[in-house]
Amino acid sequence: MIPPFPPVSLRPIIEEVVNLLKAKKETVSVAETAAGGIISACLLSVPGASGIFKGGLTIYTLESRIAFAGWTQDDIKAYKGPTPDVVTGLAKSVREKLQSTYTICESGTAGPTGNLALRNRTPGYVALAIALEQGVVTREVETGLSDREANMVAFAE
């Protein structure tokens, strides 16, 4: 049996977000790494989302961040893993490129393994950001899980 999509745990908030954006005539874009497009897909699952969704980028590789999110080779060399600073920069860049009211961004380590020595994060860590005209709000979350799929859904929550 195919599990329901979007996950039942996400449906109420997704519908609320889409309906609020529609009511305010505002838009959203998404920049995802470890969630792999789940946030975008969840938003698009709500009827009428085409009126508020400006676009989504799954910028999983560092090279894709150069191509689509304004990164440089210097950014790649300095990269030490997902952090609030990383998601702040990605969210600002994507918001500017897609001209959305808000950009939601996540970057994390889904698991089951991480590269603690190189990238300073264990599985279950995610840095989140929402960029808007007035600035960027960030949050860090640790799920405590090493299950890749569970973390991907948790990062979207």
C-alpha cells in the first residue's frame, strides 16, 4: 500500500500556509537540500497552490548551488556543512531570483550516516530559514533520528 501524500502530519499546516498566502496574495519559493523536494511537493499538493508557488529548487549538490543559488567556488571551499548562515544565504538568493514574498530553505543531514569530521553535523540535524523582505528568520532542529526517510519528512515539518 502506498502511504498517503502529503504525510498526514503535514496536511493541516500545508493547507493553512497555502490558504493564508492566497488570502494575502503573497507568494512562496522553496530551496531544499536534504528534504529532496518534499516541501515543494507538499505545498503543490494543495489545490490552488499554483497561485502562490513561484518555484522550488532542490539544490542538493554544492555544484547546483553555484548554478542556481549564487554560490561561488569560494563558498564551496569554505563549506563546512549545513548551518543557519548557509540557509540564510540560500534563502536570500532564491527569494531574489524567484521574486517571491517568502522563501523557505532547509539544509540538513538526513542520514543514516553523517560526516561529522568534515561537515560538523550528525544525522537528524537541519538548519531552516524563511526569507522575507524584512530579513531572515532561522531555526536549528535535531530530530535525534538516523532514519533517512523519517528525517526528510521531519525536515519538511
